[in-house]
Amino acid sequence: MAVDHNLKHKRKREEARKKTALERERISQFEKIDEYRDKTSYESWMGNWSTVLRYALKALKLAPSDKFYWEHARRAASELKDDATLLKLLNQGWCQNLIIRTGDALTLAELTFRYSIKDVDLLQEVLTAILNDGDRFVGRLLVRNRKRAEYMLLTVQQQILKTQAGSDSLPDSKKPRTTPLKTADTAAPAATPAAAPSVDSINKSTDAPPQEPLPNPRVHFEIDTADFLTVIDSSISTDIQSLNLTLSAYRLGFRSSYDQLICLGALSGVESFWHQQETARKVLRSFRGRAILADEVGLGKTIEACLILKEYILRGLVKSALILAPSSLINQWKEELKSKFDLDVVASTDTLFRDNPEQFWQAPFLLVSLQTARSKRRMDEVCARSYDMLIVDEAHHLKNQTTMNWKLVNAIQKTFLLLLTATPVQNNLEELYNLVTLLKPGHLKTRKAFKEQFVVRGNPTDPQNRERLRDLLKEVMVRNTRSASQINLPPRFATTAKITSALEETQFYQELSRFASAVAEMKVSSLNRMVLRKLLEAAGSSHAAALAMLERIDLSLMNQDIESRIRHLLKLGKAIKESAKAIQVMDFLQASPDQKIVFVNHLVTLSHLHGLIQRRGISCAVYQGSMTTDQKSAAIQSFCDGRRVLLATGSGGEGHNLQFCHILVNYDLPWNPMEIEQRIGRVHRIGQEKAVEVYNFCLSGTIED
């Protein structure tokens, strides 16, 4: 019994090992397939068809029914005029139900008829489907192609009858054994396009007795001239514009897929990269116009969204659209839509919005700030009509399902929806769930089921069942990385400068730290841990920011001990003449004439630094969230026009194209690393020509350090 028991455990362990090995092999195959997908798309865009064919065939060995690779392999074989490989691929496509175009089915029949006519069952099945099953394929069957298919089917049927007649005339003992029909895998290599066997030569090679050659088919042409003569007799004429429009509509009528983007010829002054075009095709073809565009910062999500919008407009599928963006990016969006995509939109910054709101909200294409659209005054007007397409820029502002931003986008009636964000997850995975729910409600099941299946308990940023979650996200999200897109951006270098503070600053910070620790133990409601942490963050930014927070504390609510400590801290802070970090940054700004962006977290610090910069005689533009849209645009424009410094809060780290500058200074570091990436993305993006330099300043011994 002990032996049986041990044997049982041994078998279980062996099965577990096999299962683990199979799972690893499966994951490895998925990774290889994804790797081949990027390479195949890039080489296809470059026109390297031999390389496309190589990668696609490798992937088809792992995933024989993958339509993406089969389509690319088929096209590459066609471009290379490799009939043998094309026959194999079409044969495989027929078995896997991948052939949906009439042209592909007809090509399969032609190649089989030419090189593998013994495969009569396949030929008869394909030709019968082409002639009789019109709903199975996309694309019209032209008259000449129908005649050709009927001729091939007739020839095959006669071949079958002759073979059967020859077999029936033999005694049973002498009848040839039934052998399996040759497939494309065995037939294609034996024949090359240069030496294609004729029907007669194949007939001679069969076991059936020689037959008389088939007579040439009689072809009779008829021309229906009634409609043509009617038009001529009526003397109907039109202008050249109408003719061109009709021809364009006729050409578009034959486009049954999104493999070719018809909008590319309509672009002006925009270089669309292969990953942007491939993203547009994927959203149009596979996602049905509803997707999260989550490329890394600086890879052109705006261009991708505009490509999709323009494509839908040219195909007649979008006649109205609403674009929601942060107020600071409205002018940038409007300029790019007009100059690069020739799209006229009315924006919430236009005078029409103020002078005639009723006419504004009836315009077909609207560009509105998210802040304006979510206001109580405007929300009803936004939701009063339906839109063919809704585009939301910086969509991470929709991460919370309880906010007005999320409720607004959920309430708007739309057919297509694009959410643009480089940071779909910032604090926890539920933010991702909220975004996906806007696109496809129920795709990630209920919130409770999502958390149970995909979120590690106690750590909301750590996913479990990663492969399953990744597969689900691939159906709604596209994320291109710099490495995969192979964009040759210049390098970037980060330097951290730790600065030793002056004696007064050190004493102030140490006293403030002791104060925070003591008050945290007292559990004072108005000075909770979050407030105390913010106080320490402010002190790391500047003593002025910490003093401003201390002065806002209502001392009448504090006991005598806390009140005396706060007064002591105020006295120490006011004794500080200048911050060591501020002096170092001022020296750095003056060291070279290159333009620089300086990011800070606190408005008091921003005001303090602005005064120092002005006293040093450095031209400076200020950008912060409470400014109006026109003021923000003016600040960005003045920096573009040559001011040496852009002094900005975190809101300046979203959306702006500032690649003419290559030096970035983090006077204060945000706690979320994705916000740091957003900041760097303002300068390290497509169009940057110099190496990007990032400098992080912090005081030694502070919480930032």
C-alpha cells in the first residue's frame, strides 16, 4: 500500500510538472507571437515582403488560425509572386475558414487548377462556393471571373466523370487503390510557375485511359446598350467635380476592409509612423472604433486619434464628433486638426461659444474643454444630442467612477469612443476597470468579480492572473512602447542633485519633523496624518510653502502645547533668508542660454521662484492650473517664442508639445512616477532632435531625499 501511495504521489508530481511545462511553453508562445506581430507590422509598413513572409510563417506554426499573420503572409507571397507558398497559404486559409474575399477564393481555385488539379474535391468545393454561396465572401464576382470559374468547374466535373468511367471499366481486382488527394503542402513544391503543367499533361499522367482533348469553349459576347443609349439621347451632362466625386464613391464602394487607410493622402505636414497607422487599422478593424489609446508619452496618441476620425469621416461613418480635452490643450488640438487633417471644428474658446451658444452646440464637430462640458450649466447641452464619435484626451481624469468627468462621458450618447491616456493606471487597478467600463460595460465583469479575479488583496496596484487580464485588455486597449515602435528618439539623461541646506533650514526642518511626529501621536482631527505629510512635502519644496501651510492652521482650535510649537516654527521659518536649493537652481538657470522647463508642486514655491528669476533678469513664462485658457496659451506661446524659462506646476506636464526644449528641471518631485514620465514626455517625444537632460533637485535629509 505504501508503494502504491508513493506511486500515486509521484504521478501527481509528474502531472504537475508537465502542466507547469505546458503553461510555460504556452506563455512563451504568446510572447513569441506578440514579438512577431510588431516585427511583421513594421516590415510590412517598410515593404520588406520577404521578411514579412518569414515572420508570418513562423507565427503561423504557433497559431495556424491567426488571421493577422495569415493575411500578412498571403499578401507577402502575392507581392513576391511565390505561387507555391501562396497555394499552401490559401489551402490552409480554406481549412481554417480564413478566406472571406471572393478574390482569394478565386486565386485558390486558379492555383489548384494550375498546379494541383488532382485535388478535385477541393477544387469542386471552392468553385461551387464561389458560384453558389454569394453570402460567404466579401466582394463582387465579376462576369469574366464567373465565366472562368464555371469553365474550371466544368473541367473538373468532366475529369471526375472520366476517372470514374475508367475505373468502372476495370475488373475489381485491377481497380487502382484509393489514395488520399494531394494537399497544397505536397503538390505545390512539385510545380513551379515557370513549368506549370497543362490540363492535357495531367490527364496523361493519371491511371485513366487517354481521352480526347476538350474542345475550346464557345464564348459569346452581348452588350446591353439600352441604358447607355438612354443617357446619350437625354443629353445629360455634369461637371468634373461631380464626376470625380462619383468615381471616388465608386472606388470606396469596393473597400471591404481597413487594411488600406484612405485618409493618408489627405494629410498635410504630418509624418504618420508605422505604429500610428497600425494602431488606426487595429481600432477600425478589430475594436470597431472603441478603444483606449495608451501609448507611452510622446509617441503620438493625438495623431492616432485624428487618423481614426479622418478615416471614418472619409468613409461616411462619422458626420458629427465631440472632442473633450483639458482647457490648456484646446488651442493645440484645434491647430493640429486644421493644419494637419484639414478638419474645421468649433471650439469652446471661439467667440461663437459666448455669442451664440445655441448655434455652437448644433455644430457637427465640437472641441470643448472637459471643465466646461462637466459644469452644471453646460452638461445638459452636451448630453442633449448624440455624436458619431467622442474623443477624450488625458482620459486618466476619468479614473474615478464617482466624479463628474466619468459621469459626463458615460452619459454622452456616442457610437465610437476613443480614450487617450499614457497613464491608464496611476494608483490602483480599479482606475483601469472604470475606463474599460466606459468602452465596453461588462467586459471585465462586475467590480467585485474584477477585484476577486485580478487584484491582489491588500495591494491594489499588483495584478494577479496577468495573462488573462492582458488578453482581455488587448481587446480594448492599444499601448505602443518606444522600444516596440522603433522610433529613434535621442537619449535622455537624468541627474539628481542633493543639496546641503543652510543651518537655519536644517533646524527648521528638524523641528518641523519632530512636531509632525508628536502631533501624529496626539491624533488631532484637524492635523491628521495626510495633513502632516503634506506639511513635510511643502517643507521639502521651500520654507515659504511650509510657512504658508502653518499660517493657515487655526490656532484657536489647538491646545497650548501645539500652539506654542507652531509659533516657534513660524519664528524659525521666517528667520530663513534664502533656500539653498533655490540658490542652486537660480545658478543653474543662468549657467547656459538654453531654454529650460522648471516644474514645482506648490503655488507658494512657484511665486517665490518667479520673484527670484525676475531679480536675476531671466525671461520667464509662468503656467499654473488656476489661469484661464487664454493665459495658459499665452504662457506656452511666449515660451515657444523664446523665453528662457517656463515655470510650471504639474498641470503643465499634460499634453503640450514642447520638443523644441531639451532641458527639464524637477524643482519638486511628484510622488507618482507616472507624473514624472508625463513631465519628461513634454520634451522627450517625436520631433526632439537633441539629447534630453532631466535634473532633479532635493534637499538632503528631507522626505523627498
